[in-house]
Amino acid sequence: MSNIESVKVVLLGESGVGKSSLCLRFVTNEFRPYSEATIGASFMSKSVVIPMENKNSTSTTTEDSVTKINQRNIGFKIWDTAGQEKYRSLAPMYYRGSSAAILVYDITKPGSFAALQDWANELKQNAPPDLVLVVCGNKLDLNEDRLIDRGTGEKYANSIDAMYIETSAKDGDKVESLFLEVARKVPPPLQLGGEYLEEDAGLDLGQPTEQSRSCC
């Protein structure tokens, strides 16, 4: 049996902010400057290993006094939702049951930032109460053209109890950090006999894949 923790993540935001590019950069470390708009939603997966501090250690010997590190095996199930308004009604299919939601905006487009409030309100009403929420300002490579300063993004993230991070899918800057921080914020699931209790246990997350599935 697998001991991979399943972490379902949904990316929300307007069309063109770079949600698909963030997913592609994280899963395959690639960037495609031109890509078609997502139809409905697309799916990608990747497994990672992150260290976890063992806070329950009570050892007092010199050797064991060093902080013990356990590993968490995370199987990301990443849903990249379409940003076009005509697909908006499909979003609940993907954020229901999610461990985390990433609200993405383009730091050069104030309209994409303003649109986050609607998504935040919708998640507050319909998403799981323990949802890990992240506000992500993408396209940091266009920093010279930015119209939303970092302080404004951080202030908004704080107002909705979300983490804040700025990324560049093009350069790969902070993209891995984005997903790893999400994994660290998601609490470990219950265990029985060393095996994690997961939903959707039949989905194979063993290897990263470039393949995506579109749903309309």
C-alpha cells in the first residue's frame, strides 16, 4: 500500500494570469510562451518529498537531542481551472474536497487582482472550512511593468487569512516554493498501521506527468 499523502490543489483566477504555466513549470520544469486557453479544467500530478520536523521527540541524549526529521510523501493532484466567465459555474466541481486553493493574478493587470475578491467570497461560502488559501502574484519577470505592488498583495492576503507569494512561471522563480509551502500548510492525514487514509486512493500519483486532461 502507498504511503503517499494526496493533496488536491485548485488554481483559480482570470484567464491569462498564468495558472497553466505555473502548473507546467512545477510539474515538468518547462515554460511555453504561447498556449491555448484552458477549456473547463486541466489536471496534472506530481509527487514530492518534503522534510517534516518531529515535534514529539522526547529524547534527552546528546545524539538524539538533534531535531529529528521525518519525510512526508506528497502526491499533488492539481486542477487548473479555466478563467473564462463561461466556465465559472464549473469551478465548484474542482474546489470541493480540495486541500488548498491558489488564487492567481497578474501583477501587471489590476483587473485580475480585483477579480480575486469574488473567488475568495465564493470559497468562503462553499469550500471546505480548513482549506489552505494562497494569493499568488504571477509574472514577476515583468516586475518593471507591475501595477500591483507587493504590499497591496500582502495586505489583501492577510485580510482573507491567506499566504502570499509572488512567482514567475516564465523564469521558474518561487514556483516550487509555492507548492511546497502549500504542502507544509496542509496537515498530515490520519494514519492506521502506517498507511495514510486518503480519498481517491485509486489515482496513481507515482510519477510526474506532462499529460493533462481537459473537462468541459
